Amino acid sequence: MSVDRDYPDLARKSKNDVAAREPQSSNTIATLAGRSLLSNSGIPLDLNWLQEVRVNTSAVERRAQTQVARRTVKKEWQAAWLLRAITCMDLTTLSGDDTDERVRRLCAKARQPIQQDLVQKLGIEELGVKVGAVCVYHTFIETALHALEGSGVHVAAVSTGFPAGLSPLAERIAEIRRSVEAGAHEIDVVITRGHVFGGRWQALYDEVAAFKQACGAAHMKVILGTGDLLTFRNVARASFVAMMAGADFIKTSTGKEATNATLPVSLVMVRAIREYAQQTGMAVGFKPAGGIRTAKQSIDWLAMMKEELGLSWTHAELFRFGASGLLGDIERQLEHHATGRYSAEYRHPIA
């Protein structure tokens, strides 16, 4: 299969395609196989659905391997895919030594993720390329909001006892409410992994539903911590429960686990999203996070989203990369496309 032949629609370098961020109508957030989908409002917990979940591990791993083995896109096709990847990034800083100044520098990068001279060389001034969001701890929400004012870039905050998610439930809910009151547009919450191990699906559903209520109008991304969940079946079941409870996005990892985003795990989650959409008529977004560091990897994930779910899931409304180091490599690839030379990594600092 030739990606550049089969997906020319993803590579059109126009504002309506590469950088488009508006849903098709006030009610429709996506389409799947010609069917209009609404944003997710959740459904009652369906234990029969969970009981029937099966995952063919060998088939998943083979399918993921074919994704990385195929010939990659080149030249202007590659540049267009990489520009799309930038618009789907959540630039993230979640370190113990974070400071207001680091967050401000990250926000400056979010507003202008590609150096101006490179923008001019690529001829993409009219696109206004920017990232999807900046993701920070609660302490830095105000700093990020001020730094991003007027840019259209969202502020996301991690919450609910990130990254372990083991603080008392009332404290986790209060943490969400504080971040929403502080102005965060998006909240990344962490589930209690023990509910998955114990098959306590009602407890997991109630937990995520309580998080959703506390989020109010803010979009909620539910972090499953897939590196801790041990089996693909656990990942699939946790994905369905999170979506039933009202998740706007399901997210692979905190970035702090030993194993973070992988293509096989992502494929399991993406196919759960597809099944949920087919059964309910509602669309849920997907966010792989942790370990995605190269431009080639970003194209692998975007191609998977296009093949499994369609073009609606290649925009920031329904797809994000949790990334801190990815943008630098994408800039280097774009500079090579524009000049024929690779630049040094230090010329593309993030923060």
C-alpha cells in the first residue's frame, strides 16, 4: 500500500485541511463510514458488553507491525503530514522542577511551533500552524492562560492525583474543580488501575462519571495507564468503561510508566473507539502519550487513525499527541524538506 497515493486528502496544504479545527456542524463532531457522530455524553454501564470483549493479541501485534514496516511518505506529502501532527500536539511539561518561566517559554513555542524563517521557506504563513494545547500542573494554569491569551491554544491540566491516581476520591474531584475554576479548558484525569485488575467495573464507571461531572464544560481526557494494565483485554475493557462514563478522550499513559504509548495498545484503544461509535453514534477522541519522539512515529500514528477511524480523527478535536520532545524532530524534518539539510537539535529548543 502506498500511503502517499491512498491519502492525498491528508496531504493537501490548505488552511481548510491541514489546520482546520471546526466541527462540521454545531451537532456533528465527526463522521464514520458516512455516519454523523455526536460528542460523547456517555451511556449506562453495560456489563454484558464488557463480558463479550475479546482481543486477538497476535493479530493486533501483526497489524501494528505492518504500520511501521510500510514505505513512509516523502517530500511535500511528508511535510503536510508533519504539519498536521503539530496541530495535534499537547506540548507538555510535567517535571518536578517546572517553573513559571519554563511554562512561558513552552507557551511561546505553542503559539509559534515552527521558527519564522522556516515558515517562510515552506510558504505556509497563511496556515497559522499552532499546537492543540499546552499541558501543565494545576500550579501553572494561570501562567499558561496569560501566556496563551488570544492564541486559541487550549490549556490542559493534569489532575486526580496524577500520575498514580491513588489519593482519596473526594480530593481528586476537588482537584478537578479547582483546575476548572482556574480556567483550564481540558482536564487529564487518572483512573484507579486497581479497579481494572479487580474487575470492579461499576466502581471504575462511577469514578470516571464523577470526574466528568466535576469537569463541567471542560473536556476530559481519561488516562488509562496502559503500561500498568498488563493485557490488551484489560485495556479494551477500561477503554469501554471510560467512554460509557462520558470520556471526551481516552489516553494511553501518564508518561511516567515504564511502558507508555505503543502502537499495539493504541490499536486496541482505537478499535474500541470505533466499536463504541458504531454502537452509540458518539465520537471519542484518542491521545497517545509518552515515548513518541520522532517525526516518523507521528506519521505512523496519524496513518493508523486515518485507516482505522477516518479523517475526522486526524484533527485536534479528536486526536492529540502527548509530546515534549517530538516537536524538535519534526522541525528538523521540515527544515530538511525546505533546505535539503538537517539542522542541529539545539537549533529547535522546546522550552
